[in-house]
Amino acid sequence: MPTSNAPDSTTPETAGPKTAGATAFVDRFALDRLPPQSAWPELIFDLPELRYPPRLNAARALLDDRVAAGDGGRRCLVDDRGSWTYAELRDRADRIAEVLRADGVVPGNRVLLRAANNPMLVAEWFAVLKLGAVAVTTMPLLRARELVKVIEKARISHAICDARLEPDLRAAQKDAPALARILIANSEAADGLEARMAAASGRFETVDTAADDVALIAFTSGTTGEPKGCMHFHRDILAIADTFSRHVLQPSPDDLFCGSPPIAFTFGLGGLVIFPLAAGAATLLLESAGPEALMQAIERHRATVCFTAPTAYRAMAALKGRYDISSLRKGVSAGEALPLATRTLVGQAFGLELIDGIGATEMLHIFISAAGDAIRPGATGKPVPGFRAAILDDEGRELPAGEVGRLAVKGPVGCRYLDDPRQSTYVQHGWNVTGDSYLMDADGYFWFQARSDDMIISAGYNISGPEVEQAVLDHPAVAECAVVASPDEERTFIVKAFVVLKAGESPSEPLAKAIQAHVKAEIAPYKYPRAIEFVPTLPRTQTGKLQRYRLRQQELERAAKS
């Protein structure tokens, strides 16, 4: 059955209300701050593998059960210092859980995790789940002011922090009194995590949580402004493996996963932790995973599956021939739209047909994608098995094929913001409305048009910013590009391109005109960028997503001053 919310239900179609007493939580903060059930999206569990039992702990399912099945000796986590088996990961997770329990952590407490991608962070994450607590993994680059918001919003009492990242968390603690205890990892101190783990027994019984107890709170990466806390259940963790990974990615137990997204980013959590472990495979964890470092690691360890963003794939293609990454058999691209030019470039460089996908922190991972023969270049793909998608108009009505509208999706996971009024913006008419403009063709493929706030209306024309970006990116002098609306007295808004040039290229008026002419030749002339500004870098979140809203705001402020 799909959920402990409805123990007497026989249908997998929807989740029912939580039954009093079913939760394992002692601390009910997270449960009490879920949106009212009437504000949830419709949940569907129409695949047999999605009908989870009422009692479920994701750490037991992914780790304990793997060891119990005889796979404890299999390679699980890899880095440049060596590797851990599944049994070794479980042992470390059990010891960390013992330490946390000794420090007063009880089921339902939120525990902040702060580290770069490494095996210890994965062990900490599993320890929190084993204890029945709620994992709140944060981006390593967050600074004190940003950490304060997370701590206060999630009312976090305990944290495990890598010693190298301690200063910002200590500074945040001064302004976030809820954080009572910080345990330091990667430390030789007598009270550090490693010393206390060594003194633990290594015997810990995983807490018997409900399938719909909150397992993690993932904070949005800030692409559109103030971060929001997204609450996901234990069953949600398994659901993303039983949908995208099982049906689209189709990994093998012999695969070695790798990639650049932080584990704090749900794209990274799925691709570097949940999916490999669900398949009995291994994952290569890199604390620094820029394009060149990633290629070096793939060559050295012979990784087979890679998760990273389009920008990184494009940079990797530019390094063709420097490293042997022929071991890669699958590359997953998400985090932002995959330009057709980048797909083509990667295919020519490495013979790799990228698996594009769109996901969201609110949905935990990818819900539209395609792989292999199902790929239609330029399209994101079709709904992943287990999900349904539609294009809606502003009133919530489904639009026919060929019309541009708002992308809406539903499946076994969905948006549940932590005590946030924006729940009613994301969830409408039972759908998760992602904030993307899409078109569905007659064959059911979904084609990205723009973020809903990236659609530029200029002189009465609707212009997709990302479409213009792709045309600009095709110019041989351009490395990166962001296109936004810029206020204009005559046309209300014009299309403006912020351009990062390739090494060896210099900004100039003739080059700007050449780029404009190139765009006019590639797409409808009215879409060309009437203004081009050359910049050294583009604003991005710590997960690599382009922050166009910052550029839009910059343009509005400029116009207000003129």
C-alpha cells in the first residue's frame, strides 16, 4: 500500500490524512508545519513499485536491507583516498546515529549537515534518517547570513559540520540561538565526530518511521529569490529511484556514478546517493568537481554515469582530447534547459547522447525526460513513468498540443513547503505548477520555452529568452549567455543579452554587431538582442543555475535611475 496515512485504503491513487499515532516523531515541528492536506497536490501511485508499506525508513531500504541481502562487501562510496563498502557505510552511519542520540537528537529533530561531497557526508545523511530525524543538507558555499535563514526557518537544534566550513556556521549560530549543538567532522579533536564514532558500539537499530514521516527538508537554490523549505517523506526518497532511475536511467549494479552537483542540491542527492545505492552500484564523490577536475576523475576511476549541468557539459566538450572519458556510457543533464547546441557539441565530442530532464526541488528530482531511442533532440522528453504532465492556461485549464502554457505535473511526490504561503502558488488545481513555460507536441513530447518569468514581451511579440540564448551561444566567440528583458521607452521592453566571451576574444562594438547579425540569421529577426553587454561572469546559484532574475532586477534599477 502506498501510505501509512490510509491504512485501510485499497487504492494507490491518492494519499489520505495522517493517522494520529502513526508517526515515529517525538518532535512534531515538521509534521505540524506541513501545509494543510487541501493545499497538497494530488499524489498518484499507479505503478506497482510505488505502493510502499505504511512503515518505511529509507535508510533501512537503501542500506540496511542491501547489507542483509549479502551485498555488504560490494563497493559503495569512492573518492581519491579509497573506497567504502556497503557494510562500512552502514557501520559508520550507525556510529554517527549513536553519537547524535547521545547528544539528545530525537526522531523529528532537524539536523543540519554541512560539508563538501565526500563519503562522511553520505554517512551523516544516512545516520540522520536512521535516527528518524530530518536531514537538512546545506550548500558548502552558504555564508552565515544565509545559514541563519535556514536554521531559523527549520528550527534546527543540531548540526554536523566539516571543520573546514566551521567559521560561517559558528558566526550563524550567534544570530540563530535555536542551534544548540555543533558536532565537528574531519577533526582530530577529542570531542570531534571521528573520535566519538570510534568510541561508539556500532550497533544501532534503525528507527521504525512511517512512510510519510518527513525525512528531509531541501531548500530551494534561490533561482527566483527567497529560498523555500521543501519537505519530503521517506517514501519520496524511494519514489524518485523507482521512477526516473528505474525507468529512464536504468543503471546497473556495476555502474560508477559521478557528477558535480552538491548533495545538498536534490539533483545531486538523487544522482550521487539515492540512485546508485538503489541499484546496488557505487558512486564517486568529488569535493571539487569543475569540468576539468570531473574529466580527470572520470578518466582515473573509469566512471560510467555522470550528472552535471549543461554549462559543465559544454566546457567538457571544449576539453575534448585532453582526457579519456570513454568509460562514460550515460550523461544526465538537468538544473537548467539543455540547449540543442550543447547536446550536439557533446555528441560530436564524446559520442554521448545526453539524457535531458527537468526536475524541481519541490518534486525532489526529474519528472520529464527521455533516454536512448526515445530522445527527440531539442525536446526535454515525456513524463517519466509514474508522473503525469499537462500544459495549463492561466485559469488552470489544460491546453491542446501545440500551445504554449504553464507546465504542470503530478506523481508520487509533490510540493509541501515548510510553513510557507507560497504553497498556493506552486500547487494549483491539484497540479504542481513549476514556473516553466512549455509546449507539448502531438506526440506527447514537452518542449521548453522559458521560465514563466523569462518570457519577454517586446512590442507585442512574445520572445523566449532561452531561445535567444541558444542562438547567441551558437556564435563561435561566445562562451556563456543570459538573455533578459530590459526596459525601453519605445518597445516597453527589449531583448538584452549578457555575454561572456571565450578565452582570446575581446569585447568590441563590431563583435556585438556580428553576434546580433548571427542571431538574426538563426531565428526570427524580431527576436535578436537589441542590446549586448559583455561581462566577465554570469550570476549563478551554488548549484550552477543561472539567476536571470538578478539581471532583470539590475535592468529595472538602471531604468529607474535614468
